[in-house]
Amino acid sequence: MNKFKATILIIIFFFLGILIDRAFLYYEQGERNKLLLMEQQALKEDYEYLIKKFEKVEEELKFRMIMDSLIHDSITVKDSNSIKLTNN
């Protein structure tokens, strides 16, 4: 084999090695991306659960505030009625 053919073969094997290296690198990155997407989906589900739980707590707090307001108003009305009755 002459020197020119040997040089061409070396260049071809060099580029083939680069292509194989890139292929393995892209495969590994793809696998890491799959894992990251799975973790991201799990975090998304956790956040959605927490948001729903927060909304329920917020609704309950509003309900309790309304109930406290009604109870406070009824106590105030009873007190004002009792004061009117004692004055008569």
C-alpha cells in the first residue's frame, strides 16, 4: 500500500472515530434528558398537588372568616338587643 492510501485510511478512521464518539455522546445526553424530563414531570405533579391543597385551604379560610364575621355580628346584635331590653 502506498503512502497516499495509508493517509486516506488514517483520515477516514479518524473521522469515523469522531462520528462514533459524537453518537455515544448524543445517546448519553438523550438518556440524561429523559431522566430530567421524568424528574420534571414528578415535580410538576407535586406542585399541582400543593396548589390544589393551597386552594382548598384558602377556601376554608374564607369560609371560616365569613362564619366568624357572622358569629361576631350575631353576638353584637344580641348584645345591642340586651342593652335595649335593660334600658326599657
